[in-house]
Amino acid sequence: MRVGIVSDIHSNVEGLQLALDAMGDVDELLCLGDSIFEYKFSNEVVALLRQREAHVIQGNHEEVFLSEAGRRARERPGIDPELLQWLAEQPHRRTVEFGGHKILMVHSTPWEPRGTYVYPHSANLERFAEVDADFVLYGHTHAQVVRRIGRVTIVNPGSAGDARDSNNGRQLSCAVLETETGEVAVTDYPDPRYAPRPL
């Protein structure tokens, strides 16, 4: 199966659409949290994820937005209440199984308290291999990781909406996982928000 992976969209619907285009036909779509950005809800991003029947989890930005601290932001006009409710119903972590392969989706870490930034060269990456899964997918750092530790393949697709990774020239990115072979292809693409405008 071809599994498309996006994370940290941060309300950038153009970035998400380019990720979907870059991935092509995928059997399943997974979003690893932070589909919205701070106190800015995006009807367009959430609607597109829902329309694509994506498996979605919440990240730290959803947690803040849906907490008491985000109450005033949630009351702003223009937010689709049905989409807001759908996002609020998504879990903080999710395990999915495709073709006998178990995939754990987390935003930051599989352990509590969650929230640690685990960068590509962090010693904490070894802890991901303690999980009972074939693949552990995470986001949060906006930095790409594809690494096998023991029997576990760890993937961070980078950010599909807010590029911060100097290792790929601060481009947006997404990933496609082939569950049968375990191969992971990461695709970089420029952020359309900063593309030069025609004169």
C-alpha cells in the first residue's frame, strides 16, 4: 500500500494541495497534527483532510486552540462549527494497520509527557524503537527523518505548510511510505506563499 504522510500544515492550504499533488495516488492519507496554526483555524485545510478521509491526529497547535486559552479564537466568525467539531474529535495519537503492518501516529513523542522536539540527531530517537509498531510517524520538528532502528522504521515527513528545515533549503515536504517494502520517499517543494508574483 502507498501511504501518504503530511504534518505541520499550519493552515497553509496551498502547501497541503501541493503535497497531495506531489504524492500522487495514495491508498491512505495520514496527517500527524498541527493542521492549524496557533489561534488561526483553517476551514479549507480541515475540509480537505476530511474530504480525503485522512487519518488525522491533533498536535500542540490543536491542543492550544481547543483549550480554554483558545476560547476567544474559537468564537471568531467564519469558523465552520462542523469542521471544528470534527477536528476536536481527533485523538492525540492513533494506531492504524494496513496489510498487517502496524503504524503508530504521534505528533511529538510516543511517551508522556509529550511535547519534546526530537530532531534527526537526537539520542531520544532511539526511544521510538521501543514502541510495538512496524512504523512510527511523527512531526513537530518540521525536520525530516527516515531511519530504521531495530525492527522499527521512524519517519518524520517534515512540514507541508511551514518550512523550517535548513537541511532541505527550507522547503516544504511530504512523504510516501510503501508498506510492503518499507521504502519511504520524501518530496521537497517550495512554499507557494513565497513564490515570486508575476509583474
